[in-house]
Amino acid sequence: MYHRIAEVDIDPWDLCVSPTHFEQHLQTLQKNYPILSVNELADQLQTGQLTKQAIVLTFDDGYADNFTIARPMLEKYGIPASFFLTTQPLLDQQRFWWDDLQQIICQTPLLPDRLSLPIADDNLEFELLTEARLTTALRTSLSTWKAHLAPPSRRAMLYQHIWEKLKPLPHHLQQQTLHALRCWSGAESMATPCPSVMTVAQVRELSQHSLIDVGGHTISHPALANHSRAVQQHEVAGGKSQLDELCRRSLTSFAYPYGNYNQTTRQVVEQAGFSIAFTTRAVATTRHTDRYQIGRLQIPDCTGPQLQKQINKLL
Ligand SMILES: [Zn+2]
């Protein structure tokens, strides 16, 4: 499971793999493992005859670098992959909320030292103390921080706290909070560009591609299990019909945003017409695996040999 192929300063969720490392990954994978497309995996699960130690490559969310950086490299090595796309950012050319949040909290050079922010049913009161100004030392500390570790700074703590609060909320409430944060932060937060998502034209081109397949990842990337069946249906089936229309065919694969799902989600995904769905649990697939709960390994920004070690631990 990849998200972005890019080199960035701050990446608390390990979403980015550098282009150099990505090319090493493709070389390592090609040399050491059979590589299947998602469709081939779905067919093999149907027949119960799985190719041993095979790999399937997927990319979540639909960042522009998937098209501009990953696609040409996949072509160079003739390796198939599936891109799971969230439709609203794509159709509205809007940024993902976590990128906006990171830009405001972790990259704004000067923030007000006090924040009072209504969020969900709560009011967050926070003081940045000495961290209102983004010093070189603070920037360095943020660039090495990972979200699964305790936050080493006030800014990291604030980011992590708001992230946790925003994740279960519906899209419009996330956007409301981000709007309030942007106003609080002043114009300076817009100084660094946010990573962009693919355009409609790029998705159309991908849908014709012989190596690349497109799959569903909802309309607005909600943590589905936190929402009612009706909202889940709207997000899953609505996202599918938007992509079906864009790609002019019926898509068959889906990835749960944040790997978050419950039994209702699984049903909703099957009823929407998807025949295979991916989680974010790092487990290998066997012929007994439920085809709506296929595990995936999140690939960190590591070298080819390091990747091989990680994969072999799972197999
Ligand atoms: Zn996602």
C-alpha cells in the first residue's frame, strides 16, 4: 500500500516514498516476486488457486504524483497497479483535510500563541507558548516526528489532537474547523503549497491504461464505521458511480479509507457492486481470506533490500 511518491519535509503518517526508493522497490519486487494486478488476485481468490509469494501494488487517495511520478515508473518496469481514488477532492480540485491541517499547524512560520477552537461538541483551548514561531530546531523536530510516537513539541501535540478530533467527523464539519483554523493562522499558512490531487483528465487517461486499474475510495474519505448505513451507502456507492461515469465502465475494487470499516461497511461495499476490498491490516492473503478484507502492508520510505525484509516477514 502506497499513498504518495514524493520527497517532503514533514510526513508524520509515513505516506511518502521518495522516487529513488520507489524505483528501487520496483526493481526489488520485479526480481524477487510474481506481481499480480488486483483483478488477477480477485480471479485467483474466486478459484482458490493463489500464486505463491505474489505481490499486488495499490495506491490510495489519488494524489497527482501517482500520475506524474509513479505511472511512468510502473510503465518503465511493466508492473501493474491499482489506484484507489476519493472523488470529491478530484472533482472539486480540493485538498485533503490532513494536508491542510499539517500545512497550518506544522508549516506556518508564525502562528498566534493562543488558540480557542470549537471542534465537534468541544472547545479546544491551546497555548503554543514558545512555539508560535517555527524555528529551525522546531522544523527539524517536526520533520523526524512520526504520528505513532509521543509528540515532541507543542505544535506536534496540537496537530495530533486536532487530527484525532477531525477523523471521525463528516466532511462539512472537517472543512468548517479547517476554515476556522485558517482564519486563526492568518495568510501565512498558505505560503507552502499543498500536495495536489489528480485531475479528471488524468483519471480518464488512467482508466484506459493497460497496466493501471482504478478503484473506489469513497466520495470524501470518511472513517466509515463512525457513520450511519445511509451515509456509508452514499459515500461508497456515490463514489463508485462518479468514478464509473468518469472511467466509462463499472469499477470492481475498493479500499476502506483509514482501513476503517465494520460489518455494515462490508455489506455496503458488496451491495454497491465491488467484488474485492482492501483493509490496512498488515497480513498476507491466503485462499481462506475474505475477499472484502484483503490485508495490506504500508510501505515506508525505505531502500529496496529493506522492503524485501519487510515483505518476507509477512510471507
Ligand atoms: Zn485513503
